[in-house]
Amino acid sequence: MTNSTPPFRADHVGSLLRPAAVTAARKAFFEEGSISRAELTAIEDAGIVEAVRMQESVGLKVVTDGEIRRSFWHYDFMGGLTGFDLEQRDPEDGAQFHGVKLRPTFPVITGKLEFPADHPMLDHFRFLAKTTSVTPKISIPGPSCCHFRTAKEDIRVPEYADLGALFADLSATYAKAVQAFYDAGCRYLQMDDIFFAYLCDPKHRAQKVAEGIDPDWLITAYARMMQDAIKDRPTDMLIGMHMCRGNFRSTWAAEGAYDLAADAIFNQTGVDLFFMEYDSERAGGLEPLRFLAKGKQRVYPGFITTKVPDLEPIDGLKRQIEEAAKYADIDQLGIAPQCGFASTEEGNAITPDEQRAKLELVVQTAQAIWGEA
């Protein structure tokens, strides 16, 4: 008998390359106005069904909708919150990645934050759930994203100048989101809280100091915000958390080992499952895994990259898992790619066939190490 309920040994972060038909339809709707919203939705639906079947066919027991309806991994969710808006600005203002700038979309806080009962991603999950016979998972940005990605001058609610007030409302907003997803049938919710890793990067730490914020205090505050958001979740709901150093068209935005944040990540968030980028030396060593407490929490070291198509040898992946097991019980480990394949709709510099091969590798590696995926 193999396990049919999460957590599984093989998993993935969530986003997938957008099908060409979806890319064309989004351009036709958003830029040209030549098709209706209903037509766009139908094409997205078809793309999601195809993506789900692909994930099932490689042997994954948990699937996502590939974030196929989104432009960004984070801003689409944030823009659906009450009190958040998204503004378009000069292209030169886009966030800087390694040699390339992100599209200049910026979140702004314009009112009291709330999670609306009609947030569109609830329906996104419902469609996914009825499309698959395995475990459906949806990924959303974690609460820290709503602060880290919003410039100080774009927080336009006077009382939110007090970060304590802002963080309290973010936790309350996310607590409502957690319950709303549960009520929609979600039993496995992932929050991409990548800024724990950013706050281990000397450059990003210096930027926070320049803003008058102690980065170590911010790590602790972000952990508390997450814990407060999920502490009242139903007992049969798993919460995952993904961490990386940026992922846009196969580039990155940060570097630095997890050491400064590891204790807060593992012991102060209350999260069940951790997806950790580990595909390059930018992520540092595996020593921070020693902070993982004995128990039911699980870490998915991301030894398999989504940024380039080359397939990692299974023997090498087995050795890396063995190395990780020096710091964390191997029964508390799994395997997943280091990030999504398309954190924005542009996607990484790989092909759909190469993406499939990466996911097949995840499953094959899990089977080789633990005897099941």
C-alpha cells in the first residue's frame, strides 16, 4: 500500500509553463480586447486540464493548476485582497533580477486589509479540485510578501505606518483566507514566503537597514505573522511554505545561506512542509536543516533546478539527500524542484518536454530513495 494522502515524497512548488494557446488568449483579452472573458476562461480551463493530466501521468500524487490563470505568482492574489491595488509604472521601475527587470507592476495598500469572500482564487481551487482524482494543492504568496513587496511610500493607510498594526491585519486577513480555502475543500495550502531567504542576502539586509528596519527583527516578525495566520487551521489541513531567491525567466534576485533565518523558519512559523531552494551555491549549505525539530514536519530540498533543462543524475540526487540526512531525519525529507517553472507568465528558459522530464525525475528520485513517490 502506498500513501494516498499528503505529505508525499515527491512534490513540486506549483507554477508550470503556460500553454501557447493560453498565452495567445491572454494577449487577445488583455491587450487586444478581441475575445471575451468567457472565451479566455474556457481556454485557461482547457490548459489546466492538460496540465493536470501531465502531472498525473508522471506519477505525482499532488497536482496544481500550474498558476495558468495568473500573470504573477504573487500579485494576482494580492490584487484580489480588499485594500490592495496594483499599479503599472515606468518599465525602468521594475524590480531588478540578475540581468533583467521584472514588469513594472506594483502593489499599493489603499484601505483596510480583508480577505473577500469572492476572491477569484477560491474558484481557481474549486476548478482544480474537480479536475483531478489525486490531491489538489494551490499556492498563494505568504503574508510577508504583502509587506516586503510593497514600498513604504505605497502603504497609503496612515495607521499602517505602524508595522505592528499592518502585520496584525495581514495575519487576520490570511487567517480568513486559510479558512475560506478550507471551506472550498482545500486540505493542502502552500504559501510562497520567499522573503525569509531574501533576508539572508547581505544586499537585501542592507536595504532594510536603510529603511530603518532591523532585518533580524523582520525575520522574527514574518515568522510570527505566518504563525498567527495559520494557528487556527483545521487539524486535517496541511500548510506548506516555499522559499527561494527569486525566479524570473531563469534568473534570480538574491543569494545567501538560510542560516540567519533557519530557526525562525522551522520553529516559529508553525508550517508543516518546507520547500527550500538548493540547486546552486547561492543557497549555501545544508547545515541549517539541523534546526528542523524531530516530528512530522518535512523538508523538500530543491536539488532539481527549474532554471535550466539539464537533468540532474539520480545517483547525484541520492547523494545529496544522504548529505541532507546528516542534519535532518531522512524520514522527514522529500524531493521537489527548487522553484516553479513559471513564476510569471513569461516562464523559464525551458520547453514543456523539458519541464515534464524534470517532474518525472522528481518522481523517479523519490521512488529510488523511499520506494514511493
